[in-house]
Amino acid sequence: MNGLLRMLLVVLLSAGAAIAAEKPVAKAVYASEDVPLTTDATSAFWQAASAVSLQRNSQGKDVPNFHTEVRIRWTKSHLYFLFTCPYDELYLKPSPNPSEETNELWNWDVAEVFIGSNFENIKRYQEFEVSPQGEWVDLDIDLNKPHHETGWTWNSGFEKAARIDAKGRRWYAAMKIPFAAIASRPVAVGHTFRMNLFLSEGAPEKHHEVTWQPPLSDTFHAPERFGILKLVGQ
């Protein structure tokens, strides 16, 4: 390789590293033991978690009355999320059935986690949704397919819980996701995932949404806009 080509390669590699370094990073704090899933944000488990804020809509505009907090923890076997979601008026699916998967749950109020461990094929990742009524759906997404929504038939085995605080006008969604469903190797401190977080609230004519990393698109499925989740120690 001549000097000019070597120099160009170094520049390209440096540029790629800089782009990766610019990705926003959320941290999941380690817990030594798995715990029963709870929506109690005051519990010792959740108080020790790190948190990120969902503040902007899909186009990057601030939505001040609907800022949402998401706390994140991990153990050797599971990844935990707790959404604390303010609401104006809930938009709920009639006749909910939390005991079975609800396809197209994304048409109602819902908290969503998009997460992937594949950094080479960013169009492959998993999606997890929980509603205020405890309904749920999980999807194995492959955007290379013309109908990626068919991935809802996949089953991750994740646990979920939800609670509505009508007095405080907040609802809570908790998720406990097996690493075996999203990672191809045992996890450890320092491992990273591609991630984005979303909350949808309100009927179509009053719809609000907040995101962690705005997709700048008409769809949430914009993996090039995902941030990074990093596993950290206690």
C-alpha cells in the first residue's frame, strides 16, 4: 500500500470512529441479582438506576408537557427498563388482554424499546412494547424484509408490568428482557447495544410522542438514528 492510500485509510477510519463517538450514550447500571419486576420508582432497585429523558418528538421538537423518564439496569441475565410517563388523556385499546400478545399495539398509548446487538447490520434489532393496561408485543425486526411487522410472531420471553396513577396523571411501564433474546454472547461491563426509546400518547387527533433520539422521519424505524446503551458497573 502506498503512502497516499495509507493516509486515506487512516482518515476514513478516524472519521468512522469519530462518528461512533458522537452517538449519544445511555448507561445501564449493574445489579448483582435479578429481582421481581416492579413499577415502583421509589424502590431501591430503581433508585440505583441511571436515567435518560425523552423530551423531543420524531422531528426533534421539544414537547415540554410530556417529558418522560426511563431508568435502566442490568444483571448477567436480564436488561430492565422503567418508563415514567406523564399523560393528558390516555388512549387505550378496548377489552385489553395482557395475558396474550397484542399485535399492532403501537396504534395506542405505548412505551417502546428498540434495541440491537448487531452493529454490522443495523437493520436487524428487536422491539418491545408495553401499554398502560399491561398489554404487550415483542418483535424481531428485519428492515431488509418488505413487511418487517411480521416479526411480531417472535417471542422473547420478556416480562412486563404496568400501572396507571390517575391522581398523579402518570403511568408506568416496566420491562425485564432476557439477554438471550437480544445478544449472541454473554454480557459484561463495557458491552454496548444500539438503542432508541419512544412513548406514544393520545388519540390520533391529539397524538403526542416523545423520543430519546428523534428519528427525523415519519417512522420510528430509523436505525441510523439510534443511540448507544452501555453496560456499566455498580
